[in-house]
Amino acid sequence: MSSFKLLRSLSKKVWSGRGTPEEHGIKGDAHEPKDVQAVNLMREALFQKGELPEDLNDFHTLLRFLRMRGYDVLKAKDSFLKCLKWREEFGVYKLAKEFEFEEYGEVQRSYPHGFHGVDKCGRPVYIERIGALDLETLLQKTTLDRLVKHHVCQQEKTSHLRFPACTITANKKIASITAIIDVTGVGTSSFSKPARYLFTEFHKIDSNYYPETLSCLFIVNAGSGFRILWKLIKTFIDARTSAKIQVLGNDFKSKLVEAIDPSNLPDFLGGECKCPDHGGCMFSDKGPWNDPSILELLQTVEAKDEDKHTTVEDVWFSAQSTPDNRNEQTSKERANITLSQKFDRLQVTAAITEQKIRAVEAAVEETKQVLQKLSRQINDIINHNKD
């Protein structure tokens, strides 16, 4: 089964992310108490209204929306619901199942972009060669609408296949990417109407519906023309994302190799890789998500009974288990955690109830103040008429 077909079948099962990372055998991802509390509050608020779909009910997805909104639960909930509405209107699930980008090879020649390996932390590395973009030829091979659909399909593949595969390989939760954009020769003249449309659409989709998935972005080969353009582009980017971006000139190799091993860097970025068997690095989609052993583990997830809610972390733990009754011990731990989680759920419900009571009290106080003001106005009118 190809990785993309596998993605389609895993979209509701692979990444449910229940429980703690240690519970599943994934290391290095202990949740902060603040994050746990915020996610539980948001999850409970959505659950009570029946607005929490199974395939998006995982800790990291909800946390990303909370971080995007500065941990404001109500704003995060609103953004999450807008995302659900967009997914339904855009037809994301149908798109992931049915969309075929037959022109991929031709598109890559005039718009080189895609994933290539992982960084030193195990995150997928995304590379885009904007300087090599031939927009006129590109639009002879495809349309802006199909490019946007392809972009969404790649976001889905990253969420449901690349991140899980990298998590298994890195032995820790991976939920963000490292990106490199080569802007050789790019200046203000490069920002044509079609280019502006793609930029704004991609940015809107990524920031609103796949938030907080960027770990860091290196913009390389930035000349004076691009730096002028960057001042304009930067106005579209929020401060939190902007802090993750480094704009570099021609002397960028040392910065890249700090984050990415040369074996995972294409030669045109100062690395050692050429991917000759694939016709070049931008055609390879190199990464653990194409490793047969990893795909086999993910297929195991797909084959499990959906009612068991098996996660990638479950499969990883099963693959790493030894004859020392580790699975038996972990099953007991999970049983204990389940009781604890039930207690936590009650605490969350109590917290939400308390919030609602405070909101009612605030509304009552506000109404009281309005009535008092109205009473004073009536008295003033009566007194004025007497005079």
C-alpha cells in the first residue's frame, strides 16, 4: 500500500493521542499542567455540545488551537469550530480520499517544493525553492485551484502520516516541521497577482486550520530585493510565527547544519544528498513515512478494531516491548490512569460549571447596573416634569 493510500485509511485512527505519552511508551513529551488543564477545559466544552469529532480529538490538535489563541479557551473553541466548518465546506475528507494530482511531476519542475528528510529533532523538513518558480509554465500544467487542493492534501498527509511516522522513529511526539525557503532572485516583481493569491490562500489555510505546526523557518539566499518584499510579507504574519523565522543571505549553511544533518540536506542547500534514484531531492519525498517497516506498523494501526482506538504510540510500544511483562505492567498502569482520568474529568466539569456560575453572576450584576441606571433616568424625567 502506498503512503498516500495509507494516509486515506488512517485519517480517523492513527493519531487519536489519548492518555499521556509515557503511558504509551513515547518519551520526552510530558505535558505541562497548564496545557493539560486548558485542553481538558476545551475538550469538555466541545464534548458537552457534541462538537468534538473523533478524528480531531487529540491533545496536540486542541493544544495547537489554544496556543494560537493565547490559551483563551473560548477563542480557541471558536477557531476550532471554524476549522470544522471549513473542513466540511472545503470537503477535506473527500479530497483526501479522491483527489489525484496527476500533474505532480510537471508541477515539481516549475515549482520545486516538498518534504525531504528530518531535522536533528526528528521533525519533517519541508523545502520550497521559490526562486526557481516558473509561474507561467506552472499555470500551463495546473490551476490555482488544484494547487490549493494539493496543498491541503499535503497538510493532511503531514498530520496523519508524516508526523506519526516521525514520532515512531524519534521515540517522542513529533507535531511540527522545520521549513526552508530558497528565495534566490526573488524580489518585488516576483509578487504577481497569481503569486499573491497562492501566498494568501496557503497562509490562510496553514495559520487558521493547521496552526502551530511550524517549529522554525529558514529563508535562505535572501537578497536586497527580497528583503524589501519581506517587509510587506511580514505584515501578514503574526508575532508568534514571525519569531520562528530566520532570514539569511548566502552564508546560511552553518545555520542549517545546526538544525539538520547534512545527509538530510540537498546539495543545493549545502548538504550531501542528491537523491539520484528519484531524479533529484525535490522528487523523492524522502523520510521515515516511506520506510516499509514504519508503514507496516501504521498498517497495523489501520487493521485494529476502530472501537479500541489504537494509536501510533500503542503500536510503537508494542513493537518495543520485551518478555519482561512490560505490556502487563503497562496495562495495570493504564487501568489506574483511567480511574485518575475519570476524577480529572469530574474536576474539569466542576471547573466549567464554576465558570458558568461566574458568567451568570456577572450577567446578573450587569443587569442590575443597567436597571439602576434606567431607574435614575426615569426619576430624572419625573423630577423634570414636576419642575
